Amino acid sequence: MAESRTPAIQATSVSKWFGAHAAVAEVSFEIQPGEIVGLLGLNGAGKSTMLRMLVGALQPTSGELRIRGALAATNVARRQVGYLPDSPPLFDELSVTHYLTTIAELRCVPRDQRRRHVAEVLESCALGEVATEPVAALSHGYRQRVGLAQALVHQPDVVVLDEPMQGLDPMQIVELRERIRHLHGNPTVVLSTHILGEIAKTCDRLLVLHEGRLAARGTYDEFASLQSRRLRMHIGPADIDRVEAAFRPHCVSFEAHAVSGGHRLELETDEDRRAELVRALVGLNVDLLGLRAEHDALEAVFQSFLLDPDAEGAS
Amino acid sequence: MNARFGAIVRREVGAYARTPMGWLVAALVLSLDALQLNGVAMGSERRPSSWVLEIFLLNASFLTEALAVLLTMRLQLDEREAPLWRSLPLGDVELVLGRFTAAMLWLGGITLATLYLPALIFVNGHVSLAHIATGYASILLVGALGLAIGSWMAALTRRPLTAALATAGVLAMLELGYYVATTTSPPWRGLLRDLAPVWGRGQNLRRGIFSLADVAYYLVCTTLVLSFAVRAFASRRRS
């Protein structure tokens, strides 16, 4: 029982300084066993630094980072973690099987279990047909799979993937997403990516880093509901002052632009007020030609952080 | 030590053996050793075979120092591989000693591959096997010290080339100390002469005289410098 209550990952006020620059500043979060969590952020937001601290490749300057209760920068924690860096560190001169066996050995897989572990990961990552090929001869997609396989070969409790979708074509992305969602043993997964739509489809929960700080956290739906408060409306000809007067009680901000055949309205509401706004238009006898929420919630969240670094996240 | 240490050594030796660079370096050293035996050690005039062997061993020792400098570039964690290596559940000692041991095995293999050259002197001249054995022991000990310095420099610097240049600088400084010693008075004279791995400490072994003090010098210095390398690596790993 005690073990099940231990978070898979626990970060408490973690900071990492490089000289005078704080790559990660006072970040705290918990990730429960079996969760798939996405780490979002722009370039330089501190994602890779955070992930390297998670896998024990870097030590926090201050704060505490624990993997299933053990400090991340200890070999006890490192044994429980599988890691795919942003460019997979493959030993090009080895065959895929030889490479995975070497990593299994370095990851402390007992000798009598290595063959089985390698066979399982070859199968689960669909590498059977290139098992005897030298790594150097593989295509980018296969190299990424081998990178994932090396992160899984010791059947870790926590899997950390830094930009796993980088350079993959759409089919490979879908395939990798399915692999991540159905990993053997249901490990905790933390991944970072720039492909915002993908992270939404792959992850249960998101953490947004901005300039080294944890700017927001929540599920995709929570982020999406945040963004349903940003509306774009296309209406027919109308007295825009009357429309604004009718909308004002429901809107935090109101912007109108004259376009051919009417107006385009950009609105922000404090909660989902689409029904009220439509009713107000009907009351004014104004035609509603189109209504949509900001279509990419995460991109909009990013934009709001860039424009307003103090913006609050989903939770 | 343990299975992981063995895995590091196998992986690193494999990296030397499966890449062209490892074989290019080996071919270069083997060719230069053969050339220096013919062109320098044997010369064009008649010389006592023990003298030829001694000069051959002296030149081979310097070539081994140069080889250690080249292998230093591989002692540093490759930038692309570094995050993975640092995330593996390996101790600092395992990582540093594993790479050092692999480099030492490669260097030892190349050195032993030149044994046919003194064998020619043995067959055609009058030298003892013990002379060849102590001479080769001195070459291997010089190589070990060079690689230990290389491991240290690799842990202190960020680029393989910088590590190699720093190693070359340290070795050159130690060897030049032998000549600087002639301009100084005791105790500096003795100290500087004794610190030079090839010119100073290698003399007795190259002449076929087994000197425990010289062997101890190499072993103590190698161990000490390797411990500095482990400390430097550990401090960087935790920074």
C-alpha cells in the first residue's frame, strides 16, 4: 500500500542554474504511477534540462527530485528510469540486438534475463526485421524506434522521452504514439515535444514550462475549456454599438472588425458563454454567420504566455 | 570489477575495433615503429644490437606517448552520448576506469603487435628476451601513464581536441623537465629528471635493468592521476 502511494516522480522546488542563468526555477510537481505526462515549452524553456535532471544526468542546483522515493541523481533511481535523449545515442557500429544487449547489461538486467528482455523489446518496438542490421544502416524512423527500445529494455518504472516525435513522418508519429500508450508494464511516461497536437493525443496531463518556470498544468480538456472562452464570431450587418452593449455583460474583451457582409468579432469570456451570446444576437435580430472557439488550445495557451508571462494556467 | 564494468570495456574496445579511426591509428603507429627501427635505430653503420634495441625502445616509447594523446580524444564522453552515459546506473569509477581500460587494451594490443620488430633484433643480434620484456614493460607503463593523464584531461575539458592537446602539453612538460633539470641544482635536478616518463624513468627498463622503483613510479603516478580523473569526472557529473 505504501508503495502505491509513493509518486512515481516528485519534484520539490527544483532549480538548475548554469552560471547566472536559471534554466529551471523553483519547479514543483508530482506524477503518479502509470500517468503519461507531457512537458511543453518553447525552445529554451528548460524542458531538456528538467528531463536530464529526472534521469539523473544532471543534478539540481537546489530542491529535490525523487523517482519512486529515491533521489534522481542516485543509481537506485537511475535503475528505474529509461531515457531517450533528443538525439538517440546509438552505437552505430553495433547491430540492433547487440546494442540493446549492451544497454541491458549497462542497465543492470541480470544475465539470465537479458535475452528475454531484448527479445520482448524487439517485438514491442517492431524491430524484428532489422535485429541483425548495424544501427548505422537504419533509417531515421527505425533509429528512433531503437532509441525507444533502449529506453525500455530494462522494463523501467519511469520512461523519459525527450522529443520522441522529432523528425518522424505522420505515420511514424501515429505508430510511436500507439507504442507509448501501450507500453509493457504500464510505466509512468514523461515526454516533451514541440508537436502540440500530438502531446494532446498522447498524454493524460500536461505541464507547461516557460522560461524555466512551471507556468501551467492540467489535462488537455482543461486547457481546451480555457480556450473555449476565446471566441471568434462572424455576424451579418448590424449596429455594432448595440451588439457590444448586449455582449458586454458576458465578455471580458470585445473587438469588432468590419468585413465584407458584416463584422468579425473577437471575444473573450470569463467562462463558456456561447449560448448567452447567441441568444443576445437573436434578440437583436442579427444573423450569426459563424462561431468558433480558438481551434488550437495549446498554441493559444503558448501565445498567451508569450504575451503575458503572468498568465495563469489550467490549475 | 563487475558486469557493467565489463560491458563498458567491451563497448569501448568494440568502438576502437569497429571504426576506421581505431585501425588508422594502429596502422600509423605500426608503420612508424617499423620505419624508426630501420631508419633511426639500425642506422647505416654497424651498431651493437643491444644499442639498436635501446634506441628502438626509446623511439617506441615516444610513439606510445603520441598514441596515448590520440586515444585521449576517445576518453572523453561523446557529446551526443554523454546524456545517456550519465543517466546509466554506473559509478564514476566504473565509467572512468572502463574507458581507460579499453584504451589501455587497444594501446597494449598495438604495442604487442610491434613485437616482431625486436624479435628481428633477437634473431639477428645478441639481445636477451629479458631485455625485450623490460623494454616492453616500460612502453606499456608509459602508455598507461599517458592514458591516465588523458583521462584526467578528458574529464577537465569539454572538447576531445582540447583534451588531447592538454595531454600532449602535460607529457611534453614532463619530458622537457629532463632537459631543464640540467640547468638546475639538487633537489630539483633529480626530481625533474625522475618525473620524465620516457627520458628519465624509462632508462633502466630500456637497458634491460628491472628497477622496482621505476615500475612503482609509473604505477603510483598512474593510480594517482586516475584518481584525479575520477574526481574531476564525478564533479562534472554532479554539476
